[in-house]
Amino acid sequence: MPVPALSEADLDRRKNVGINLETVTHVQSTDFPGHYPGEDHSWSLEKFRNNLRVEFHHNDQYDASFSLIGVDAAIANAFRRILISEVPSLAIEYVFIHNNTSIIQDEVLAHRLGLVPLTGDKAGLNWLKWFKKPTEEDPEGSEPSDYNTVVMKLQVACSRNPAAARGETDPTKLFHNAHVYAHQLTFHPAGRQRDYFSSPEGAIRSFHPNILLAKLRPGQEIDLEMHCIKGIGADHAKFSPVATASYRLFPDIKIMRPILGDDAVKFQTCFPKGVIALEDVTEEEASRVGSGYEGHVGEKKAVVVNPYKDTVSRECLRHDEFKDKVKLGRVRDHFIFHVESTGQYDSDELFIESVKVLKVKCQRMKRSLASMMR
Amino acid sequence: MLNIQDLEALFQTHYEGKSLTDPISTAKDKWNLLPAFLKVKGLVKQHIDSFNYFVEVELKKIVQANKKVLSDVEPQFYLKYTDIWVGSPERLDADGEDQITPNECRLRDMTYAAPVFVAIEYVRGKSVVKRPRVPIGRLPIMLRSSKCVLSNKSESEMAILNECPLDPGGYFIVNGTEKVILVQEQLSKNRVIVEAEPKKGIVQASVTSSTHERKSKSYVILKKDRIYLRHNVLNEDVPIVLVLKAMGIQSDHEILLLVAGIDNVYQDDFSVNFEECAKLGVHTQQQALEYLGARIKITRKPIGSGALKRNYTQEALEALASVIITHVPVRGLNFRPKALYVAFMVRRVLMTMHDPNMVDDRDYVGNKRLELAGQLLSLLFEDLFKKFNHDLKMNIDKVLKKPNRTQEFDAFEHMQVHGNYITQGMNRAISTGNWNLKRFKMERAGVTHVLSRLSYISALGMMTRISSQFEKTRKVSGPRALQPSQFGMLCPSDTPEGEACGLVKNLALMTHITTDDEEAPVIKLVFVLGAEDIAAISGRVVYGQGAYIIFINGTPIALTRQPKQFLNGFRKFRRMGRVSEFVSIYINHHHHAVHIATDEGRICRPLIVVENGKSRVTARHLQALRKGELQFDDFLSRGLVEYLDVNEENDSNIAIYEKDINPSTTHLEIEPFTVLGAVAGLIPYPHHNQSPRNTYQCAMGKQAIGAIAHNQFLRIDTLLYLMVYPQKPMVKTRTIELIKYDKLPAGQNATVAVMSYSGYDIEDALVLNKASCDRGFGRCQVFRKYATQLKKYPNGTMDRVGDRHEENGAPIKKHALLDTDGLAAVGDKVSSGEVYIMKQTPLNTSASGLGSDYGTNEYRDTPMTYRLPDPSYVDKVMISQTEAEATLLKIQTRQTRRPELGDKFSSRHGQKGVVGIIAEQADMPFNDQGIVPDIIMNPHGFPSRMTVGKMLELVSGKAGVLSGNLQYGTAFGGSKVEDMGNILINKGFSYSGKDYLTSGITGEALPAYVFFGPIYYQKLKHMVQDKMHSRSRGPRAILTRQPTEGRSRDGGLRLGEMERDCLIAYGASQLLLERLMLSSDKHEVDICETCGLMGYQNWCQNCKSSKAVVKMMIPYAAKLLIQELLSMNVLARLKLEDEFPA
């Protein structure tokens, strides 16, 4: 089928989300994303493969940012949602308090412990199975065992430091264990856990050693045992493996008519550093009739150099002088992902993990559909 | 002593980024005076000052006035009090260390009281004995007063005493409960108030005289163009000329001059009154006294047989001297001052007759006086002390009457017998709030209230509260309206809604309430300044051209012809510190009068003095203040700052900002935001809000859950709400810093998206982020107290804590919690139906144990069972003793709650809402950074409420978050929106605070930008868990057999009258029958069709037959009614007929 000629505006509408002063336009894709009536956009793996691009902006171990280009918002969002609430991770779930004479109450202490991000050997973490919590239908639940429960303990007692200087007022120097930190959680491997989590860097521990859990004074002590299980963020935020996972659309700045001179400088300040550059108007541009550069040779003009850095503050739309000279938008299928791991997995792994979860879900869906048809 | 903590606030660099070295401009930095003021005065200083004045001055005056106890029997006998003083708070059951701390009193249900000692001198036998230190009772001590153990304690010393350094004090602890004596508002005493009723042609000048001895109200009233004196002791109104004659002004001409001066108009109006007097044939003082005496009510019983019956003249003299207008003293039968006083009242009436505008406004704050704890206590103490002395005298007389005594009579022993009278009287009055004083015919209830410890703010708000004597039920608007004269004195926002609206008020931030000052030195000063004594001057001069009368506390004493100079001179002396800074002076040009006030209960506030168009406080002074070289009191003593009361304030020209000063300006405001009180001061940008919203917030701020005190975990309150992770607000105000709300906050900074979401957010409902709740947002704790005492019984038996019951070696299920000591252990989870104190009571509590009357030794279980549907954890167990040495058991339980559907939240702008849905984090919208809101608020909350302050709070809060500092939303100041917008732009956000959000559900952008940023949210105490209730079947009341009422009794849900009306209108008779009878109190009765009475078991006792007995269903309440009527000899016969006759 022949593709009808599309106007510039139509193309822009298809490609970009419009960013206006008070509204965001063309937000929605159709029920059949990438399909338009009277046009042939039949899906082919080849085409999809050609369109799909992944570009990393930075990839630190626990903080990755990359562009996912060429998918629909629904897909990108599915990854984001799965990252937040469905990729499993290990966290403290049960706290057995033997003794807690600190100022902080049992429930509050347990809540704090639950939120401590844990880390450990990845192979071991992957080996761990689900622990089924007892429910009303199944009051038994799983039996805690080496493959589904990790035991940790916290045993701290505070005492006076006889070596403290006279007149010392800092409690951390005056007393031993005045502050209880997350690194004081001890890991007690059981059964096969010894094979997986034996190395010092593989042991289950708090990812951040200096999380303050409680404060103690002489005579007070905390003695408790914790059971960590695997869970998902949908159940409790502590099981979410990401601090945050989100995306933004790639900003698109179009300068419709030349912005010159002082206006250009002002225009530059409307954006974060590095988005807009100032260039001299060349002879050639000035000589082009109807370009708007006539007679402005040597003057500064504003040029978009790096829209990636734009935060889309829409500041330029506020000023009358840029009215009709600039058009802002965001590329509909260019998702700049940002995945911050809490430390159990690497950020890039997590994304792959989310793809896997989606795959499993799709397969389940397919199976269910098939059984429905039968 | 210099308190480092207080100074710290001054030195903190984040006050607009200023530090010691920064340049100071008076215009911007004069607010520095405010923390200096609060350091000296504090928020509840009025209570503490008043109590201190009572303990240190009033007490001694009361004893001085009642110092002798004489005997009617033995003339030689006397007992004299030579001194009185209050010790320091101590234990009754002193064992070794006898000083007591307030927290011990709270925990052990004791009274925080100190002994009152007197030094006495009395006759024993033939000699005079002196005893220098005799305790006569115990006085409850106000916390943080000069006698309190907490006075002048540093923060660390307070910590040792388990006391919160931020607690304002100013309340009492009686039997373990914290009691506040609220400030009472009254019309001022000893001042003339002129009122008019134009319709009836009545004008009256009234004065409520109040002295230590007597209280009375006198009127000068205009009736049918004639003027009379009206008073309670007089049977009828007495013509005024007659009264003046009785007071010794016999010449009509002199009377005319004293009343009307040389003004012809007034003279004409007044002259009719002479006729009235002449008609009665009264011309001389003697005649007038006879006339008056005949009209005096004899209420007094003749005292004994010895008292002589007085004649009319004596009666009249007595009444005139000491009953009518008692506060003007009559010395040696010199009635001149009193006559002058009456003459002035008459003149005021005459003036009002001509110009109705001359009436006084009862609601004007200058005509009000505030009564504080000290005054109320001094009235109470005086009454008790007099009664004590009276009883002592009666006892002494009784003994002395006996002719032969076995022992030498020692009055001291008798004093000890009455030892408890004063103590108990004080305790009873404070703990019940009933101030019943026979002498003043005062019967006030509800003077004291339990200090609300819901939050720090509610406690603080209670200390600044003023309650009016005015009746709540009356629907009048005048006393409730906001008076312009309240400006700067009373908070315009902080008042309850509903019936007490406008009657209960709150003090503004910088107010002070005066205590009594000596009149005598002021009078001396008046004459030093060249005023002439009024007693020696004729009326012609008094009302002459340019003459101004000088009144002291409403009584005329002198005359001046240069009022302005006099005023300036007087003020100069005051600024020099030669008279108390709280003495006020002002000119009333309408009355040609200069008023000087030294009395107690006036509201006043400090202002900067402006002289010659220049503020006297300069940058140099503020610099010194910051360095700590100057204190607030130095500013006072140097005359840079002075206190103005309402009357003087209204005679001044006060500039709000330094730029507004013009040549006629007399004073400069210290800071405009001080017009608000402590509670309204929490609101950021209140000057941008619709006014009622601020009022709503004032009510809600007191219900917010947060931290209540630094010693919150050391207290055991009946009900205590605490927030697990409270935060200080991102947008604070100067007031917040000054009252230290940022140290004990009640709320959290929630990231709010103002947008519609899902429809679960209509009608102010909020959408909460589940992940935020998981992470601790809105998490709170509820502590409850369960206490019991092990009582002792008269026969020597007492309650005990028994063993748990065991079965097969294990405790039975409901005793599972109990330890071997019979109490639940700390940390245990208590569920409904479980026993936490295994109390046992002896079966026999009355047997005397004498003879064969032993009774049993057995005990009955009276366990304390946990009743709430939701389980708690045992937080604390306390075992102690009360003052009466009964064992006291207290158990505190704790619940930790996360927000749930229906919990109530509110921002600081009177915008409350309940949680409508708790949404998954993944479903929530997110911005470019991936930030997800904690709360989604529906934008419909804004247009009708007009809480622009909330929007500004969001913008400032967002700017603060982005730039890493806290912003200010102080009233009439604060961070400017423009600056905030610029910060947002610099940080890459839209200047408007609106962000591009992506839907978490679809993954697509939202079609509009969303207002997004932090707003401080308070969790309010109303939680679903405490209210949720339903019932199908359940308990019934014994008497009526109808379902019980209320959640606590598992009650039914009532189908009320209005619901009933609906069903009747609809004709749903069967449903009605089911609801009102079948499901409620159906009862089957046997009715005899012959006699119409009720029988039983198919038998009519009346007819002695079972022939016509039929069964029928009626409500039990109807059966009860019939039987109750029967018991009153009213016979109701039930006549039955077929519903559907054949």
C-alpha cells in the first residue's frame, strides 16, 4: 500500500509529544501503536530489530542510565513497573526479639531493620527460593529452610567506655555501642548457604554499613534474630530492588525562526548548561534569502547542541520574545531510563531481570489464552 | 543566668543567612527583639508571673490583712501571724530525700505541692510564745514558677529530673493530672461603664466595685429625665441629689457645679433633680441620711444579743462609707472623694444624654481585665485562710469557755488539728474546677481544665487560651466579633468554631498581662508633676476650659491644665524606670481626662519607642543584643522599648515598618507577625489564605499527631498519640522557631501532586502512596494507660494481685500473658479478652474481726481484661504507691499503626481529608527524576477554599528541597515567591512549580503539567481503627432489653426518628416493625381479653382464669411503660381486636 505524503506537522505529531506552555499534546498513542489507518505498518521482527536501539549514557554498578529507543510507552512502562514491584529481592521479614531494652520500640526497630538493603553473593541470591508466607487459606506456609530463609542476628549491648576522656560529652566516645549500625547485623549461614555465601564479599550483609538502626545507653541491649526472605516490591517497598526506576522522554527543541544577539544569550539561560550553544551567523546563512539571517552576519545565534541535558523546564515558553520561534517536544519512543539499584543486583542486570519477568508473564498469558480457547 | 539554648536561636546563621558579623539593618532585624522578649517572658509567662506574684506578694498581703485571731471569751488571748512563706515542693511521705519532681507526681498520682509556713506569736497562759515555722497547709505549685524545682534549671538538669525543657509550664499537677487554670476574661472592675438604651430613654453609669472585703455594683441611672442612684442594699432608687447631700455636699449650687460645671446645657438638664429632692423635703445631710437609712435592706442578722440596733442615720453612714462604691475609701467620714466620684458618674450620664456616642463599649478590650491563676488562687486562699482562722477561733473559744482546764491551753495544738483544711480546699478547687467562695458569692465551675497533651501545640495552645464569662448559649454577635482593639493582643485566627466561637480567644505572641502595682507612688508622682489635688477644687474649675482631670484606676484624684505635657512628663519617668513599666497613661479627649492605670489583668505588649521621627532602637542596639551584651530588660530600662496596654495603644500612633514613620508617629511595631498567636503562627503564608482557613487550621493543629515532649516516653498518659518519624516543616515560620515547634514537630513533609486520580479522591479524599506508607509515612503510635489501685478495706484486708489459673500445668488461655507476679510482662502482645492484671478482692471487706465475726479469708477474682478489638503490646508496667500508701499499678499499652483507608490527614491550611485509596507506587505518576508523590490531592480543593498560602508553601518547599535549605513562610514576610521561582528555574524546573508527569499506569505523559512539591501534612488523631464498628447481634441493656448504645459497648446502630419518618412516609410498615420491635426488644406477653391486663403462663391473675388469655408480641419497652404506670396507680388496659375482622 502506498504511503501517503505526510506533512511536516503530521510527522512531528507522530514522532513527538508536544510540550506547550500549559499543556502536553499528543500524549496518547493509538490502540495499535505505530499503526495508522490506510498505511501499512505490519509488524515484522526485522523492522523492530532495526528500529530498536539501546544506548548507555552511563553504567555504574548501581546507577545506570540508558536510552531505550523504538518501543511503545506501554512496553517501557511495563519494564519500569516490573523493576519497581516485581523483580524479587531479599529483605528482612521476620524479627524475633529476645531482648530489646533500647528506647526504640520493638515494632519500630523491626520496621527499620526491614528497610535495610541487603546484599550478598548473587549466585546465592538467585539460588534462593520463595518462602511462602502463611495465609488464611494456607495457615502453614513454608517451613523455613536453607533454600528459602536467611538468618541474621543482632546482638549489641551498650557499656561505658572506661578509656573515655574526662568531660567527654560525645556519647559515641563515652560509651561502647552507643550507636547501633547496620554493619553490626551478623549473618548465620545454614546448610547449603555456606557454599554460596561463604566468602567475605559474598556474605549476606547490609549494603550500606552505616545505617543507624538504634541508639543505646549503658545497660541497654538489643538481642534479636531475623529471617530474611525473598519478596517483591508489590508486597512491601523493602523488597523493591531499585531505589527508583523511571524514564523520561528524550527532549526535542526546535528553533523555528532564528534567535539572535541578546535574545540568543537569554535563550541559552532558559536551558541548563550545554543544551544551547551560541554560534556566529555565517556569511552563507546570511546570504540565504528568507532564512531570517539576512544582515546578521557575525551575530550570535542560538543552536541546539545537546537536548539530552534539557530538563524541560519550559522556561523559554514563558518569554514573549521566543514565542513562535521555538517549539518544544519530546520524542515519543525514546525513553531515557534511569535505574538506581539498592545494592542487591547491578543496575543493568536488573533491567535484564525485568525483561525476563515480562517474558515469563507473556508466556503465562499465552498459556492461559491457549487453555481458554480449548 | 544566660541560657545557651535560647541564645542559640539568636545566633543561628540560617535566619535569612545572617550571622554575627553580617551587617544589621534596623528595618529588617528588629524582630531580633522577639526572641529576646520570649527569652525573658516566655509563652506562658503571664501564668507564671501571676503565680509568682501571688506567692511572693499577695500571700503576705492576705495574711497581713487577717493577721490576728482573737477570742470572744478571753480578752487577753491573741494569736498573731507575723509572716508567711511557701517552701519548696516536697514529698508528704518524706523518706530521706524529700524534694519531689513533677514527673514523679504525674506517675504516682500525687499532688505537686509545697508546704506553706507561717510564723506565729500567741498567748499561752501568761506568756507570749513565738513559733517561727508552723506549716498550715500545702499549696499546689505551678510548674516553672519561682517555687518550682524546675525554675532556673538548665536543659541537662531538666533531663535529670525527667522533665522536658520545652514544656512551657504554667500548670499544676493535682492527683497526678495536669490542670490548667484558664485565663478568665471579665469586664474591668472599679471602672465606670456608661450604657444607654435609647428606646427606653435609659442611660446608666455603672461601676463594679471590688475590694478585698466586699464586691458590689452601683448604678447612676437616668429614668424619666431624672437621675437616681441604684444599689443592691437600697430598696428603691434614690434621687442623686439626695445622695450627694447625704455625702455632705449640702449646697445645691455646689452640687450643680460638681455635676454640670458652668455649662448651661448640662445645668438645665440637671436642675430637675433638685426639684425631686426638694419635693421629698430633704435639705440637709441629716435629712438625707434619715431618708437613705430608711431604705436600706437589713440583711444582716443581729450579731448576738450584745450588738446594738443602729438607727437610720448610722445605717446610712455605714452603707455610704463601706457598701456603696466601696473601692473609693472614706477616711474619717470624709465623703468628699466619694461624692466627687458620684458626681463624675452623674456627669457621664449627662454627657451621654446629649451625645449617645459617649457610651462605653463593653466589648472594647481596654474595658476588659484578664483574671489569671494567681488572682483566682489568692481569692481561694483568702477564703480558706479566713475560714481556717474562724474555725480556729471557734475552737479556741470552746476550750477557753471551760472554767477548769486540765492542761495549759496551747493554741498551737488546735492549729495542727485544722492542718488539712487549706490543703484540701486548694486541691479540691483545682482538681474539680469549682471555685465556690461564700464571701464573694462566687460560684464558678469549669475554671480549671485538664491540660491537653494531644500534641505540643495543643498543650501550648491551652496555656494561651482565654475563656470568657459570657454565656455560650446566647446568640449575640457583639462579644464574639473581632474587635479592632484586639490588634496585637489577641490572635485574630485562633478561636474555636461553633458555640464558643469568639468567646474563647487566644493571646497573641508578644502579649503580657499586668500584675498589680502600688498606687501610692504613682499618686505621689502625679503631684510631683504639678497636678492639683481635686478634692480642694470647685466644680467651676474642674470643668473649666482646658482642665483635664487625672484619674488613677478610674478614681479622680487631680487636675491639670497641660495634659499633654503632663503625659509626656509621666512617660519620661516611666521610661526612666521611676514607675513600673506596666503603668499606663493615656488621654481621653472626649472626657477631658487623663487616665493612669496600675491595676492587674490589663493586656499589654511591647513596642519600640519612636522619638522625633526616629526609632530609638538602632542597629547598634541590635548588634549588642546579638552579642548578648544587651537583654530585653535593658531595652526596657533604657526606654528603647515600652509596654503599652490597650488604652494607651489606642492613644498612640504606631508605625508598622520603619519606612512608615512620620512626624506624628509615637511607636514602631517590633514585628507584624506577632499579631498572631502561637498556634496560628504555624501556618505558612497565612496572609495569603482566606481567613476562616487559618481558623480551621488553628483547631486542627491541636489534633495533629507528633512529638509531644522530650520526656514523652517517660510519661504514662491515659491516651497518648505519637508519630514515629515526625519531621520539621520544609517551610517554617519565625513563630515555629520561637515556640520550638521544629524541635517537637507534628507532621511530615509529603511530596504532593495536585491532580485528579482514579475518582477515589473526590470530596477532599487523598490518595496515598503505598510504598511511602511502607517506608514509614504517617506511621503513628497509640499509648493507653490502664491503672488500678490495690485498695485497703476497713477490716484490715486489702486487694492483692493473684496467681494465674493453670490447667495441666499450663496457664489457661486468657491468663497466658500473666507472669508469675500476676501482671502482663513488657513486650507481650495483649489481645481482646486477655487478662493483664490478675487483681483479687477479698470476699469479706466489712467484718470487724472482733469476737466470732471472722468472715472468710477467701478472695474473688477481679481481673482487668483487655477489651479493645485490636491487639496492643505492653509498653510499660509501673508498680508504685500513692500518697495514701495504696499500691498503684499502671500498665501502658502501645499500638503502632500505619495509615489506612479513612485515616484523617490535613495540611497546615485548614484542608483536611481522609485517605480514599492507597495506591501502588508503580501506579503513581512520576516526574522526570522518577520522583513519585506521597500524596495526591484533588485540585478541586483549591478554588472554593482559596488557600493560596498552601500553593506558596508548595513552591517555597520545592525551592527549599532543591537548594538544600529551609524556607520561611512567616506571616507578612517570608520567602518571596519570585525568589522561589528563580530557584526552581535555576534547578531546571518550571518557575510555576508545575512538573511534566508521566502516568504510572499507561506510561504516557499526562496531558497537563501538575503542581508538584512538598507540603507539610499532619496526621490527625481521628483514625478508622478507633471508630470502626458494626454489629449483627450483641448485648442488650438490662432495663429496656434494647440493644446497647455505642462502640465501646458493642452497641447497635440506631434507626432514629428521622429514619423512622422516612419509612413511615414510604409506607414500609413491615420493615418498620422489624427494625423497631422484632430486631430490638420484642417480648411475648399474655393478655387477658376480659380485663385487658397482663397475665403470665397463660393465666390472668386478675380474673383468676385462663379463659380469655391470649399471647401477643409487644416491645419490651411498652410492657415496661404499662407496668411503670401501674406502679403509679395508673391502669392501662389493653383492648385487643382483630386486625383483619372477618
